[in-house]
Amino acid sequence: MKKTFKMKIISAAICLIILAHMFPAVVMTQALISSEAQEHITSQLRRANIPNAAVAIIHGGETTYIFRDSQHDTLFQIGSLSKSFTAFGILLLEDMGLLSVSDPVNRHLPWFEAFYRGAPVPHEDITIYNLMQHTSGLTSDERHFPSFHIEAINAIISHYTGIELAFYPGTEHQYGNINYVLLGILIEAISGQSYDEFVTQNVLHPLGLYNTFTDMQNAQETGRVVGGHKRGFFLSWSYNPHINYPLIPSGFIYSNITDMARWAGIHLGIIDISEQFARVVQRTHEDNHSHNNPFAELAGFYAGGWEIDRENGYIKHTGSTPGYFSVIKLWSMDEAAVVVIGNLGMLTITSRFVDIVIDSVVYGTFNNIGIDFFAILDIALIGFTLWSIFSLYKFIRLAIKTIKRVRCGEGVKYKVGQKGQNHLGFTNGDVVKYSGIKLKWLFDLGFAVAVILALYFILPAVMGTTLSFIITFAPVSLVAVIIFAWIELAHALFGLWVKVFVDKKSVDI
């Protein structure tokens, strides 16, 4: 009888263990996060007007997921987190003995030539590692990264043969997507495969990342891709620009929250992988003293597709495309990570979501996402747009009246004040050659010119980028403002023309 009772207990325990492993991690780990924290994180995603998002929190070998109108298998563009896969591919090729990151770029891409201050840069001074670390002198400046729509590798070869560098290789760090575009081309040149084939067959599938796609068409064919969005006028607008193949290694891989959580776990070292892959993972976090890294002694530096912060003990990378955002932050010592992906282009607040997740989960502090720069910009742009719409109405009205007056040969008589002095201070006998109306048009002209100068020159200078880049990521209301600014300029010029050539040039009052 006792034996039978013991056997029942053992059998029940075995069944419980089997059942526990049959349920997904999200069910088994919900207790790790309070319902208040989950609700707060979801509310902040909603407050930021993010249509779809997913959050993964890893701690103690377990993963908790939080969703905002998405699911485990929903695919997002992961932005510059793609760079971690591209760097992994390069370092895997090095581990296979097919290259060294100390190799000159020109050794594998013979067409690549660069100049600095008009003088050719020796080939050995621009290495593969310079590209990986963003110390090559190639930046996100318009001349280095002219468009998000580079159509073919041949166009890249043409553009980057004899390119002028922003700084001498190895002397500065300046983030530039083109560095990883060139690394993608390097992978193809050295492996003899397409970027998609090499990364999929040698990195993604061997690591169990079956829901990560380096080919946009393959991702779309799953039917699980959620569309991208941009902000504007306090709303989220569908935004899915076509991105060409050469740019994928720098920021346009698709993945889901399950694979991104696994990728984070791989870099934490809590998922079993082969010894070769473990070596490559470690190399992506190293400072590479042996490769003359001038920033290796700093508390923070850029390594193999990751930002390393030794002072605060974490590894991180954010990603943002015109319609999506992503971020992974890893604490290796604590075997903890936070992953956030969503379908809204929001370059300036991706990292803050990680802080919100950490504060609410770990400390029980429920901070708000707040208003970021682009949200403030959107408010200002909405105000200007509303004013411009009224200005457009006046423009149309003025044009109609002017056409009628020109056809009838009429001029305009200005009103004289009742007490012998008009509203501008002129008295009887004076001749009005410049009316207050004309001064108004001069003011409008100056205002329109100031807005255009601010949009085309001051704003790009302040943000350290180009107007085309700002337009790509900024709220859609910015496009409306640019259009209306030119309309206002035309309105002011037309108004001045009317006053000079249509109205009477002088009026005896």
C-alpha cells in the first residue's frame, strides 16, 4: 500500500514536470512580472501611439513576453540591430580562416579607394575592423550615404570608388550605415554567396533563428509582417517605403520577438550553441586590442555590431527605420536582458522604453515615456500647418480678386482717417508710396524665407544630419510644413507683385 502511494506521488510529479515543459515560457514566467508592471508597459506603448509592439524580459533563464496588438510570430523590421548579424557573419568568416578583420578593405574589394583632404589613403589604413567599429571615415553624411534607395551594388561601387572621407581612418568614431552596407558586400565577395544565403545558412538557422529573414520578400511571403508607421498630427500613419537589397545588412532585417529574445539569450551565454559560435559571440563583445583599436581603453565603445558600456556593465544596440524601432539591452553578469520591438519610426525614444521596463519590473517605479523631440516637433509643425492652410486660403482669395481686377483694369484706393490723418500717420497732402499692406507682404516674405532656411539648413545642422534623412524619420507633418512654406513664399511674392504692378503706386490723401 505504501509503495503504491509513493509510486502515485512520483508519477504525479513526473506528469507535472512534463506538463510544465509543454507550456510556453510566457505562461510559466508571468509571475516574474507583476500585473501592474505589465499594464504600465502596455499603457506606455499605447501612449506613444505605437500600433504594434512586443517586449521580452529575460531573467534567471526565463523569458516573459508582453504584447501590444501583436503575437509571438509577428515580424518587424529590426533596424540597426541587423548590424549585430552582419558583424557576426564577418567574424564567423574570420573564425573560418577566410579573412582577418585587420585586412585592408581593398584586399577583398579591389575597387574600394578613398581620399582624405584630397590625398589617397593607403589601403592598409582602412581595415575591415574600421568598418565594423564605424572608424573608417565613412559617415551618414549625405555624400557618404546619399539615399535609402541605392538600387544596386554597382551603384555603390561607382559611388565609393575614390570617396572623400570625413576623417582619417582610426582617428574618430562616427556612426555610419554605409560601413555595414560595405560589410554586407564583403560577405558576398568572400563567401561566394549572397548576403541572404550566407547569413541564413551559416548564422540564423544553425542558431535556431528560423523567424529572422534577411530577404524582404521571404519575410513578406510568411504573411506575418506587420506594416510600419510614422507619426504625424498626433496619429500613426502607415509608412512602408521600398528598401533595396544592398541596404539590408545595415538595418533592414525582419524578425519576431521570439527570435530576438533567443538572440539576446545567445549573447548572454544562457543558450547552448557550438564552440565556434560561442567564440564568435565573444569576439563581437571584445575591444580588439590586437587590431589597433584606438578606443579600446574607453569606458564605452562600439565593437562587433554592439555598443559596449564597460563602466555600467551592459551591452546594447538600438534600431530605427522609417517605420519601425527596436532595442536590445543585455546585462551579462546578471544574465538579464530587455528586448523591445515595434512598428513606429521613433528614433529618439527607443532606449527610454528599456528604462521604463526596468523601472517598472525591477523597482516598481512607473515612469511615463514623456514627450520626445519629434513629438514636440510634431506639435510645432501642426501649428504652422494650420496657419499655412489659412494663408493658402488667403492666397487663393487674393489670386481670384487680382484676376478680376486686372480684367476690369481696377486699382485700389486706401482709406483716409476721419480726422485728417490715416491709420499709418499720414496727413492730408501726403502721397502714400509704401502702404502698410506692402510692409505686411515684406514681413510675410521674410517669414517664409526664414522658415525655408530653418528647414533646409538650420535644422539639419542642429541635428547633425541631412534634410532628406530628417524627412525620412520625422513626423509626416514636416512634409506638410515644407510644402506650405513654399506656398507661403509664393503667396508673399505674389502679394508684393500685386501691390507694385496692380495696385496704384501712389494715392493722394
